[in-house]
Amino acid sequence: MRKPHILIIPFPAQGHVIPAMELALNLAEHGCKITFVNTEFNHERVMKSLPEADSVRELVQMVSLPDGLKPSDDRDDIELLWESIFDVMPSELVALIQRINGSESEKVSCLIADVTMAWALEVAEEMGIKKAAFWPAAVALLALILEIPRLTEDGILDSDGQPMKMQSIQLSPTMPFIKPTDFHWNCAGDHKREKGVFKFFVKVIKPTKLAERLICNSSNCLESGTFASYPDFLAIGPLLASNRLGKSTGSFWQEDSGCLAWLDQQPPKSVIYVAFGSFAVFNPTRFEELALGLELTNRPFLWVVRENIVGDINNAYPTGFIRPPHLKDISI
């Protein structure tokens, strides 16, 4: 009997790739053949950061597709990335599946796509392949996204996702109240970006409904109210790298172990860990406020600082700011 051959395609951001890789490795350990599809840009980063001794190469077939962006394009412009992905990757994915099915004995039998890459489910539908959607974050946010049409119809939101009513709402009786001003897309920083994020979420709703399974990186223990109200959400998480002895396969950057000696000197459960993924960008004022705020906690903390998280990282720290022993920053 042939192995099930599952193709997994995450959204090209660090917080999406690592959970998808955890899912891939779990499925591989249960006897499935896995093809993991990154964008070419992220594929190169993942392969460079992969430890030589890591067994992922034996368990997962790593491939890549172009995202359509040129080297000169701003990859921190997430709206530009979305548009390019929608324009370029569907046809590239079709060609990849055709190549796999034409050259390998185990043809692609199932496609698992990040909800934010739900266009891939339309490809699977057209090619007669079983399909599942994967949500790597809190399921309450997924519920909110899928309820956008109802919220718009009820006059809670306008066509750009902006609040038309200021009172707090409940998506269901088992979930807490939330203010429309606190909806995910309304916290994006400026109106143009908020509108762009909202339009993107609207675009993934319809193809997500093509999924035969909707699997979520959460648990009933963590989000019982949401799972009770959305029985189609299947809890399979949390998928943790710690379940594989702490290895974080799928990282865009090589592991920096320079902080371990300092970390080992701190009392258990005393250190605050601070990191903001691969897309977050701070202006100098917010970066300075964060630095001062962390120092004012009077707690040891480990702060992961990307080189491109702020315009000029060398001059970003507050004037006269001296990093005491409890402050560690790591450029990754």
C-alpha cells in the first residue's frame, strides 16, 4: 500500500512556517510522505539555518515556488507580497503537482494549506486532490475572520472593516466580548494597512470553505469557548518544537546559542522572552519605548532583535541607554 503523499504550503512568515513544519514532521512520523512548499526566498533561509545533524531532510521533501517578487522589492511590504502571491503562485503550484505526479510513484493525495494561502485549496479542488486548511494561531481569530460577512451584514463593520458600532460584541455566547476597534486588522497601525489586511482576510474566506478539514494549532483546554461554538474546527495543538527536544526546524535564521550560559544562571520561570516574528517593524519611538519598558520591569529578559526591525538598529536604543546584565539582545 502506498503512503499518503501530503503537500503542505504555509504562508511565508516565520510564525506560519514553523507550526506548519511541526505538523509536517508529526505526519511524517505517522508514515506519511511529506512535500513542504516554501517560497524560494524562505526556502533558502530555512535550508541555510537547518542544522546538519537535523533529520528533517530524511523525513520531509523540501521544495520551493517563486513568489513573484524581484530582489529589489520590499519584502516587508506584506500587501505587495500578498498581491504577488495571488498573481504568481497558483499556476506555479499546479505545475509543481503535475511534476510530482508525473515523476513519483506516490502521487499527491492531499494538500494542506495555511488559511492565509487558501487559494491553494482552489488548486486542489480543480485537480481532484483532498484538501485541508491549517490555522497556526489562536482559533478565536479564525472565528473572527470567518464571521466577517455576518458582521458586515449586521452593520457592525463597514466594507473596509472599520467599526460602525462602538459597543462590544460576542461572536458566540461561549466567547468573551470584544470591541470592534480591537479586531486584528484594526490594530495594523494606519488606515491604509488596516484596510489592506481586512481585504486580504475577506479574500481567503470563500476558498477556506472548500476545505474538507479545518485543523487548528490550539486545544480545547486553551480555547474551549471557541471550539464549543465552532465544531468544525479540529484541535490538533499546540504543536511545539519542545516536543522534539527543542529543535526549531523551519526557522529563517540560524540558532544563536550565545545566550545560553546567561540563561542558565537565571532562576526558573523568571525570564521574559520578547520576539516579534519576521514581519514586525518598529518606528524609532516605539522601539525606544519598548526598550525602556522592558528595563522598567526589573526582570531578566531575553529580547530577540532582528537587524531590520527598525530603520537604524545601531542608533535605535535610547540615548545613554546602557544594557545591564539582565538585558540581552540578539540580532538574527
